[in-house]
Amino acid sequence: MTWAITGTGLVSSLGADTASSFAAFCAGSTSRHPLRAFDASRYRVRHAYELDDRVNGVDTPGRATRWLCAAIGEALAQAGLAAPDRRGGLRIRVLVGTGLAEQRSVELWATGDAEVTLDQLHFARAVAVATGLPHAVTIVNACSASLYALAVGTDLLALDEADVVVAAGTDALSESMFGLLDRVNAEPPDEVRPFDVDRQGVILGEGAAAVVLEPVGQARSREATVLAALRGVGTSCDAYHVTAPLAEGVTRAMRDGHRRAGVEPADVDLVMAHGTGTLLNDRTEAEVLSTVFRGRRPAVTALKSLIGHTSGASGLMSLVTAVRALDIGRTPPTHGHTTAIPEISGFPVVTGEALRAPLRTAQVNAFGFGGVNAVAVLDREPTAGPGASRPSGRGVVVTGVGVQLPGVSSVPELLARVDAGAFVVGDVDFALTLGRRGLRYKDRATMLALCAAARALHAAGFAEPRDGVYGPAGGDLRERFGVVVSTELALVDTVSRVVATIHSGGVPETSPMDLPNASGNVASAHLAIWFRLGGMNLTLSAGATSGIDALYQAAIAIRAGRADRMLVVGVEPATDAAVRLLRDTARRHGDERPLPAVDGAAAVVLEAADVAEGRALADIGRYSRDDASTPPAGWLWARPCHAHGGVPAGTGIEELDLSPTVGEASGALGVFQCAVTALRLAGTGRSGLLTAGGCWGADHASLALRGIP
């Protein structure tokens, strides 16, 4: 299917909007500059590609959020949808992809330089205030995050879950990620030089981008200008390594993108490469390009040579650039590329001056930590090409559930505690479930997630213990089995600890093994690797509704045909830093007696009904946002915790409040609710409603379940 791009927005270190940024790109300008953000004496890398927007040079929280709102605002204005009265009842969904989210804000909080609350660390509230569009969902998917947001957006449109999608990306430098990337480089890079034999590594940049996406017919009927046509977005997960790429996984994403777009490699005129300037990533990307493009070789350029690696925003920043390039027939050059690596030979890498040539079809690559790959294909204008067919919208069922909490390792145990009104206590011995192999250097959130996932997969028939433990799985990759993780607090401890280490001893005192742990999708990456799950891989961090949002997005992936099965895990670790941030948030919102923080994970296996083979516990039903209404009489209601005000239950409704037993579950609550509710409803034919949110003024999300008789 083909979707109209009717608005673009871009905030870069070379321009405040799309036009000025693109002009600077085509001029071959670079924003490389001596490091402004941090004390340069602590680092070997002394340059970065930053936005120069700090007042008096002082860092403040929320910079990534401000750029995001500006980019979305520009895109909406160009699409003619900036004013609420111009939206005409259109169902507009906002999806934000990011690699680092507001990690820099966490660092400023951790070092005592700013007060920050949890609700400021995802983007929904700020986007709602700036645009009037509520319920933005944040996808934290490393360097491919914004193209994953775009992929999810196309699925929502194809399934008629939205009329318009705003897909966006944003990222700001964080001290922890900047320092850890510095730590792992053999020699500190001086600039980003994609596909050059003298490249030394990646340097971070900053920026944001947004596109407005809608059906072509709708765009024309409301007389919007169609800037370009998105033909399709392919995705894959390597399930191989947390930082190193795998050519086979990248190839799958590229070919999936071509298949969804209905194009052949020979149709592509331009590749906006991922092009990080690292030794292994550039070589792998070039090898895959050579494999896929065996005949006609398209032009190649890499935006990171001009503005650095803008993390999760980079994919959409390249895509917005491609939209302009297709429109006017100019392609920005790759700066610093003088001698090509052998693997890219035969491809005309654009260097020196902008390439002036008419273009019809462009491809945009984005590959991230954890082997999460995305490839988008777009045309200058809509065509009648075959593309992918409209998905059938398969039914989705729950087939397995699992939990890991202190002293609780099964859902029946948790139900017994809930019925008794007892709080979970004890410790977690990860080796009892996972064995000892492979646990070193993994953070607590990842290990909790692995334990819960092992039990859910076992319950669904997809994991068997060996010698009593669920060690790393061998065997073939399950390409049609994906992962979604929901969390708010998983990274707080790593980010706080790393920045403290940098401040006390500099980059040499940090551990290179913390690099993957500072990436927001580390748990989902490890789940894919441990259990060999190569399907769509997402991490959601969108506040207290994240768990229900994750269940919904997993169901969308199945209904849209990207997967047959999805593992959904909600996880929150009660580390010292996470607990302190929760308490600070509660205090600043006037809550002087907050609940204890949950220390655990819940996991649910979702499958397409046509492959579940009689193993279903419950059907997945309707999802809604900003809906805290009670269900009908006779339903089971997994409700938001009473501690945040909640909603009084109606007559004849069985309430299930997990908070007195598990504590403040934050972004994991919805998955805990699903695990418990699915098991309680199984075999009954009864219905239930999961509802999360309302925490400190946030909105709500709800998801219906029906027990299989």
C-alpha cells in the first residue's frame, strides 16, 4: 500500500526547519564543533554535532522534547492540520521514535542539577500541550526508532486504526551514551566519515524530525499537497548481538522493505545510508547493499557525515531529507568521504557537491543496537505499483503468561497473594531460572524480563528447561516471533551510575560493558537474542499506560502481518535510583505516601488465532485511550491503582487492583494485569477490562479481554 506524506518537519544542528536544514546539507556544511554540552576534559572525543541552543551554555532538561514539538508543529502546519478546527474529526495518532528519550534530563536529575519527574521523561504531555494531539506513544528503539515509529504508523493506517499518523523522532546528547561510545573506540574519532577507509567511529549529534502520513485518497480529498509517497517500511531483528550488526538480519529488513513497497532493487535511485562511520557497521551495511543491489547501483549518501549520529531520530531525519531530494532532484553530499572501503565499490557515493539528478525512488536505512533494523522506501509521487496488500486483520489470543517478583515465580502464586491482600516479599535468584551462563553484565531489568518471559514461553509451549533452567536457546531463528517491552524505569540506574563515574573519574573509569545497558531497548534486545526471536522488536516507554500500549502494539503487529506471535514483557526494577525518582515524582505531585516500587516483570505470549492450535486462554479485544470508565456488570475489572484516585467501580463488577500486592508497577502494570486477568478468565467465557494510567494527572488506556470457554 502507498501512503501520502503531506507534511515534514526538521530541526537539525544546521537549521531550525526543513528548508534551512536541507539547504545546509546540500551545501556540504557540517555542524561539527568543539564539545559544548559537557566538560571536555573528561573525554577523549572533543567534538560533537550539537544544536547550539543552550542559554548561557547551561544544559536544561527537556531539550529533545522542545525540538520534537517544533518538528511536529512544522509538519502539521505544512499538512494543513496545525489548527484543531482543520482536523475535521480525523483520528490522528502520534508515534515518537527515540534512542535516548530524555536521558539527559535523567542525568541532570541524578547529578542534582535539575528537578525532573517521570512524566517529563516521555513526550505525551508536551506534545498534547503544543499541538492539541493527546496520547503520543514513545518507541525507544535505539538508532532505528523513528523508522520503527513510521512502520507502526503504516500498520495503524492499513488496519483503519487511524486516519492520520504523525511519525516523529528526537534525540539529544546524553553524557552517559557519549562517554560510553568514547570508551569503546580504540582511537577517539575526530569526525564522522561514512564508508571511508580512514573512518574511526561515530560521534553523536542532535535533532528531531516528523512526517504526516495519511491515505492518498484522503489527502487529495482535503486538497493537501502530497510531498512524496511512502511505499513501505521493512523491519527485522537480528536476535544475534546487543551491539554488533548481522548481515543476514539487515538483508531481511531491506528485502522486506522492497517487498512491502512492491519495488525491485533496480527501481531505487538513491540510498540514504545509515552510515555511522564505524568499522563494523559500515562494512556490514555496504556488504548488504552489494548483496541486494546486484545489478544497477543507486547513488548513496550518508547524512551523519554532516550532523553526526542523531540516534533514534536519524532515520526520519534522513527520510525528510529524501523527500526534499526527490522533490527538487538534489542529493546532499557525504562529507569526509575520500577513499571508499572495498565493500562499497561500484556504488556512486555522493561527495564534494550535491548531486543534481532527477530521482523517483529513494530508500532510507536505519539499524540500531540490539539488531533492530528498518528500511523505508518512498517515491516522488504516488504510483499504481502493486505494493503490499491490505492486511486481513487476524484475531489475536493470549496463549501463555508468566511473572517474576520477589518470592513469586508464577501467576497462580501471584493470584493467591492478590486474593490474600499480601504484598510480595523476598528476593530473586536469577540463576535458579536462567542458569549462570550469560548473566554477567546484564542489568536487573533484563534479568527480571528473561525470567518472566521464560515462564510465559514455557506455558505457551515454546520453551523447555534444560537441566532445570531456561538458558540461552539454540536452534533456528523464529523470524515470525517478535518482542515488545514496556518500561519507564529500566535505564535510570545505569544512566545515573555511568554519569556519576564519568564525573568522578572520567571516561576511562567506565565499563564498556555498560554500553548496551544505556540503550533503552536493551531488555527487548536480550529477550530476542536469548530466545531466538527475530520478528518485530519494540520497546515502549510512554508512562503508566505503556503496558497496555505494548499489548496493543503487539496485537497490531500480528494483525498487520509482521508477526505470527509476539512476546510482551512489562518490567520495572526497584533499583535505588529508580525508587528515588519515583519518590521525587510523587512528592512533586503532592503524594507524600507513595506505593513501594514494583521489582519484577510480567510476560504474555500473544498469537494469531489461526496458529494458536487450541492453546488460547483469552481473546484480545478493543483498545481505547483516555477511557477510565468502568466495564459492564459481570465483567472483571483490572483497575488503575486506588493510590492515584482511580474511578469507583460500578455495581456487579469484580475489581482487581494489583497495587497492594506488587506496588507501583508504572509502565509494567498493563502486562501484569493481562497475565493475571487472562488466567482468571480462561475457561469461563467471561470478559475483562484492563485499565492503566491516571498517575499524577496522566491519561488512561484500556484493553478488553474475553476468556476462551
